[in-house]
Amino acid sequence: MRAVNLVPVEERRGGGAAGGRSGGAAYVLLGLLAVLVVVVSFYTLEKRSVGEKRSELATVERQAAAVEAQAAELASFVQFAGLRARRTQTVSSLAASRFDWSHALRELARVVPPNVSLTGLQGTVAPGVTLKASIAGQTSGLRSALAVPAVEIVGCTTDQTSVARMITRMRLIDGVTRVALQSSVKADASGGRGGSSGDDCRQGNARFPQFALVIFFDPAAGGVPTAAKGAGRIVAAQRIPNGATGPAGPAATTQGTP
């Protein structure tokens, strides 16, 4: 008898050509589906990341706008703070460079000899300061020598020896570094008392000399330092002319630096 295989062709071992072809297509389809899933997942993640970045950017922009608005509101306070700092610095500088005139004048009054009368006195912190009532014309040649506080004095005394004593006493004032004598002049006897001017303390007396001197002090704190102090030295700007009567007065008195 002839053997007959009753198993359907598609269920037989090894399958047919059609079965092999359908199985390969299934694998290809599964691969495509896997690739599609990966692409979709990557796209979704990237889209979510871009959305988060945009959200963060919007938040930062809002914060920056808020900070700018706050800075604009505080700009006036910053300007005021700067103005306050500048004014404080100016006031501090002025206070540091202020000279104690009350102490200087108190010391001056304490040491002036009793036989000396003063007709002019002015104090300035530096050369070039203009005062309404000034005696600078009589001491301008000396006052400009040092850029420090100084007192200019014009007065009279009984004799030239008293002028020298006046200079020595001025050197005793606290803070004085130099005493400079501009002039010490006696009156012309031919003028007489009647010919004297109202601002001449000699009143025509040929024995009384009229002197002009400058007292230099230590520079004020924060002020311009002097180039050469010459501490302890008394100088004279010009010789003292002889009076019409009586012996010639001393030309100048110089005291050595201690």
C-alpha cells in the first residue's frame, strides 16, 4: 500500500515557504515597532525638556523684571547715599583742617608785654585769604612764605628793645614755629604829634617804634604741610631805620634754632 501523510501542509515540521516568509515579515514589523517606540519616547522626553526650559526661562525673566523694578525704586536712595557719603567726607575734611583760633588768641593775649599796644591783628589759615578789613599790605611779603595758619600783627611799643622782647614772647605761644618781623620803624621827629595819622599808634612820638610781624603756627591737621618750618628762628624782613633823635635801633634779632 502507498503511505499517505494526513498532517496539513502548514502544520508539518519545517513549514512551507509561505510560512517562512510570513515569520520573517513579523520580525521586521516588530523591529520597526520597537524603533518607532524609541523615537516617540525620545521625542516626548525632548519636548518635555524644552517645555521645562521655557518655563524656567519665563520664571527667570519675571524675576529679572522684578529686580529691575526694585532697582529703579532704590536708585534715588543710592544717589542719596552717595551724596551723603560725599558730604560727610567734605565735613570731615573741613573739621580735620580747622585751626583752633580761640586757643591761639588766648595764648597771644597771655604773652603780650604790658608796654605793647596792638592796632591791627588778623589770622588766616593760608596765604591769599582776603579779609574785609585787612592789614595784609603791611605784612604781605612775609605771610606768603608758608602755607600754614598765621597771625599778622601791627602795633607800637616804647622802644626797639621792647620790639625784640615782643618777638621773643611770641615764640612762647603754643604751636608757633616761626616769628617773622616785617618792620619796626620810628616816627619822623619833624612831623610832630600833630602830623600823625589816626591809625599810627606812635602819635608822632619819635621814640616809639611801630612794628609789623607775622606769627606762623603748626599746619592744621589735614592741612598743607610747610616745606621748611624753621622752628625756633626769628627773622626780619628789613632793617629798622634810625629815628630822628636818639640812638639807632637794632636792625633785626635772630635767635638760633634750639
